[in-house]
Amino acid sequence: MRSVLDHYNYWIAIILMVVGLYTVVARGNLIKRVIGLNVFQTSVFLLYISMGVVTGGTAPIVIDDPDAVYSNPLPHVLILTAIVVGVATTALGLALIVRIREAYGTIEDDEISQLEEPER
């Protein structure tokens, strides 16, 4: 019987997801939110790679052994694509933060909301 600790990589992914989601939701600083989004994305990468691992599996190079166990390369390839999309998302988010800083003089969400509210 396997222990809960045998699946430590799933627990690490869950902890990273919670930390990333908390950072995105609870922080008002836009750069901290982008960092939280990156932590959340990294946890998803770890989760997918963990699910794609086959114990005792080898690279999917066909050999004459009928008992050979192969690892599925598809999750790893999809993660490579997701990493590229994550880098592009981070670059776009940081570029938008620079423009927001130029326009409002701050990157704090509360201060931007106060500047946007009409005078009453």
C-alpha cells in the first residue's frame, strides 16, 4: 500500500497552486499579482509532468522487447508549449504594468481605483 508521502510531487503542486492563487487574489500590487500568476502556472506544469511520468518507463523508442513500458511524451510536449505561452503572458502583463505606471503613477490596485472614481 502506498503512503500519502509517496505522492509528494502532487502535494507540492497543490501547495504552489494555493500560494499562487492567494497571491493573485489577496495582493493589490500588480507586479505581485503577475508573480502569483507565474507561481500558479508553475504548479500546473508540475502537476501535468507528474501525471505523465510512468514508473519504469523508457523513452518511446520502439524496440523488439514486447514487455517494454514506454512513457508518454505528449504531456511534456504540451508543457513546453505552455511555458512559451506563460512567458508571453508574463511579458504582456509586465508591459501593461509599465503603461499603467506611466498613466497613473502607481501600480497599487486600490490607488488606481481611487483615481478612476468620479468626484462626488
